[in-house]
Amino acid sequence: MADANDILDLLENRRNVLIAGPPGTGKSMLLSEVASLFEAKGYSSTPTHQPGAPVPIPPTPTTTLPGAIGTSANRKVFRCVLHQSSKYRDFLTGVMPDVRVGTPPGTFRITEGILYRASEYAKQPDSAALLIIDEINRGPTVQVFGGAIVAIESDKRLAPDGKRTAATQFFDLINPVDGDLIEYAFPSRLYILAAMNQADVSVEPLDVAFLRRWAPFNLEPKSSVLRAHFGVAATPMASLPLSPSSAHDVSEAAIQAFDAINQRIALGRGPEFRIGHGVLMANNAKPSNVADALAHFATAWRTVKNHIDEAFFGDVRGTAIVLNADRGIAGNPYSLEETSFGDAPRAMINGPVSIDASQVYDLLVALSQKAV
């Protein structure tokens, strides 16, 4: 929960936090942890002793949540996932056909988008709202936020008492109540937490003007998490055995291969295209014997291989380098073949379509070897 508490502190200070990291680094899990803490009562089980205070042991337990989040009696989490069909009216307000049962044909209504609903909740007395946006870069993000881009900044909000300040940023909004165009501003106790995978830009990259309005929180692939999860030594084994005698041997080979693959991906494609540790921890499995470990990592390899193929799509030699297929390593089921198509030189990777349990340990050992 350490990361979740750090994010809550960032939210209190900056109001907008953007989690970024390669797939499998725990972004979605972290969003859930923050949401759980935000909605929890947030009070310690017993009063806290405060030496020197007028009442050394206050009758009311102290909050464990930061600032205005902790002092808000009513807290609510709103959730959404951005996608290519997301529109401004889905986040704020807008006009759309009313197709609800019993509504006459040709009728229109004004929507109340999720950002608008969260904002209105946070404007209520003694209330705070957290809007969680997963996959924020999968949709037309700048268009979805529209004129609210500047207004979400912490110093452009309304004052804690709901009054405008000299710095408050207003933007035009269709009022859902009467359809009039009004000036709108966000409350101080509206918090926005988003997550993105930088390597996955389905529509368009997020521009600098948008990104600078968020406090970044970056997650990295961590082999230390894998070592703790699979119960292997914190220090890498100096040399891997030719054949595994325990589940720990297989796990050690997998972790060393994981580190080596990510180093090559970072060099060849960029650090944002690395593989997160969660890929090797599917179903929270912890193999207890060699057979289970080989089967587990053979299954995990399918996801790893698909990720490599996608990251280096069209780059045969780049894929071969990540797979160590260009080095002629004994036991590696993949190899690079230089050939030709007519008079044009070509390269292709030879190897099995899928890796089974009998092949996976030799593959992991081959992948773990670094260039000298």
C-alpha cells in the first residue's frame, strides 16, 4: 500500500495524478488500492496520544488520509475507461438524442458526464470525489476534456469554501438543468487519478500542454517483486544450472531472462516498451515443484513472446536480438537465418510456434545470457 499512500499525498498536493508504466507493472491494481483507501473511513482504530496538546488523548480518532481528503466526511469514487468512442459529452455535458423508453421520437436531452457528476458531488458540503480514468491515452483525450484542460489545475480551482479566486479558471458548459450556457469551474476537493501505458497510443499521443497539468507517478518493471513473489534469493545466481533441480532454479532462470529481455527491449525500442513483472505472476501462481514451474513459465512465455513480436513488428533482426536468436546459443529453440528473396537479402527467425514445458528452461537460460 506504500505506492497508494504516496499517490494520495500527491493527489492532495496536485489534485491530478497520472500513473504511467509498461503493461504488467500493476497500474490497475494500484488504481483499485487508491480507490479503496479513498472510500475507507480513514480513521485509526484507537485515539492517538498527542503529548503537549490541550487534550493529550482526543476523543475522536485521527484520520490516516491526507489534508482535505481525510477531513471530508463524504467521499465517493467515480470510475471510467477512456476509449476511441469517448466524447466531451461523456465527460462533461452535451446534447444527445433521448432514446429512453417512453420518450417521443426526435427528443434530445443534456447529458451529465462522469467528470461533471464527480465535480458536482465534490461541491456538496463536506464532500470529496475521486475520478479514476483508466487507459487515458486510448481515446481522444484532449477533445474529451475540451475547455476543462486548464480548469483542472489545482491552482485554477474554486477556493475550498466554493468561492472564486483571482486564479479560478472558468469554461463554458451547457447547464443540464435548463440548457443555458454557463461559466463553470471545478471545486477544490475534486481529485483526478489516471493511468496510461505510454507504449500504447491507440489514437494520438498526449500533448505536453495536457501532460504538464498532471503530477507523474511512474511504475517500473521490478525483478525484486518477482524474487519476493517466487521466494528466490534477492541476489541473482552467478550461474544457472544446466538442468533445474527445484522450482527455485526455474524461477531464477525466468527472472534473469526477464531482466535481460527488458534491457534489450529498452535499447532497441525504448524503456516504455518493456514487460512488466506482472506478466510472470499470472493467477498469483507460486510453483512448488519443477514440473509446475516449467508449465507456469511456458504459459507465461506466450504472453512475453507476443509482446516482443508486437513491439518489434516488422523488425526481424530486432526481434532476433531480443530472443538471442542471432548468437547461436546452444539450447535456444530460436535461431536467425540469413536468406534471400530473389536478389534481395532477407532474414527470418526459425523456431517453434509455441514453447512447451520441456523447452522452456533451455530457452530461459539462453535468454538470460548477455552480450560480452
